Amino acid sequence: MNILLDFTTIKAAKRNDASNPITAAFFALMEGIKQTKHKLVASAQEADCVFVFGSITKRKPDTERAKSIQSHRRNNKKILSLDSALFSTYIRRHLQSSETWFFRIGLGDCTGEGNFLNENAPRTRYEALSKTFNFSMCPPRRDNTLPIFFALQSEKGWTYDEEEPYYQWAKRTIGEIRNHTDRTIILKPHPNTDRHPIEWITEGHTNIKILRQDPSRRDIIDDLRGVGAFVTHSSSAACESYVEGIPTFALNKRCVVYNTCEKDLSKINKIETINWLDRPQTLWNWAYTSWHVNELKNPALINYYMDRL
């Protein structure tokens, strides 16, 4: 198979900086591909498969990344898209670093609209990751009196893909939650400051607490202690919420773990009805989405994906 590494999907200032984790991931893939029967090519015209970083949104169709990915889609290329790994918060906390050097890989997209080619994975990788980074599957929480955690997002990212300004969507969603419960709602700002003040979201609502912003992306595990439900549009923190045993509501299919989450806010006060039986297999599968940069050099991993295309 002819494979292109599309460096135009990495920000221009970082494309040749091997100290940048994203660029390092692409260089590692290059090393791994060279050890297989597959061929690295320099142009999209020659490529059967293209590795890209990130995704695109309707809000930002004119970025260099967006134009590249749209072109690959129009030309029916098989796209493997990289983004931050699942379990990233646990990894950052263990490493005490804002970078994990782990990346997930999805066919077609790195959001919940992609295919992570990981069904029926064995338990071994999850067990190794959870042991190394000191986390574990917690018992499900079934207390309908605890606060509701609302993970906010930024329009700067690529998972929030609505034309509606984010603050309006979030304000409306709080209204939907209030149709079912008057419990305290805890708002967690996204690490990237959004263009609208958080206070615009809370206008007209009561019993709401706003947490501080966390640029390190490590504090959310502590924030989740003592909450009874987690709500988001499509934040990847839904992964950690689910591991922690919190009833997790993801309201848009671009959430990377959307298929696992609850979608109906009418269940937010009926969490005893949530089925947790598939959680072990789900976590085993998630572990087979995400790889350290050094693992990307392994030709066996390249073949793992090429064999599944």
C-alpha cells in the first residue's frame, strides 16, 4: 500500500520540530513504515492511505489542515487520523506533564465519527496501561443527589462542530438538565479560553458552580470526585468519567467515546437504569486506540492498521 504522511495537517511552525510530540509521531510512523512492505510516497495522488493530524469542522473550513483533509476525502483516500490518546488525563497526572506522547488513531476521523478498528480487543493492553499510569475501573455511582458535572468546550477545537455559538448550546443544555433536576451543576472550563465569557452560559440559571480553568489538563480527575453525573457535548474527558464510574452523557456523536455514553438527559435522575455490564470490554477496546510515539516506530503496528483497511 502507498502511504502518505501529510505534514500539512500539522501547524506550519511545528512541522520540522522533532521535539513537538505531533511531529515526532509522524517521524516515528515514517520509521515504522520504512520497515514494512508498504511504500512511503510524497504526494496525495500516489497515496492509497494518508496519515493526518486532527479533524475539521464546519466552523473552520479554510485552514490548511481542513483543506488537506477535505481533499483526501473527496479523492476517497483511506485516512488515518491522529489525536490525543484516550486515558490522557491519567497519563499526564502520572507523568506530571502537559504532554503524554501518546496518540489515538482513527480510520476516517479521530472523533467519535471515526472507526478505531479495535473491537473485541484482549484485556492485556488495558491492564498494562492502567498499572503503568495508576488508574483503575471504579465502581459505578448510583446517587441521584450528587452534583452534575458539565465539561465545557471551546469553539477553537474540532469536536464542537455546531454553527450555533458554543455558549448558546451550553446555556440551552443547562435548561434541558433543569427540566429533570435542580441539583447543583458544576461547570468546568475548557483549558483553551473560549471567545464568550462563561457567565453568558449561566445567565438566567441558579445553583451553578464554576471551577477554575486548568491549562495543565490534569485536574479533572480530582474535580470528578463527588459528582453524580457527567455531561458534555463531545469532550474526550468523557473517557475518564466513564472509567471513574460516573454516569456519562455525551450529546454529540463527535465525542470520541460517544457510542458508550448515555445520550438522553431524561435519564439523568434515573441513573440506576444505566447498564455497566460491557464496561470491561469497552476499556479493553479503548486501550487499542492509543499508542506511544515509540510504538509508532514498530512495523508490526503499521501492519496492524494496514491489514484492517
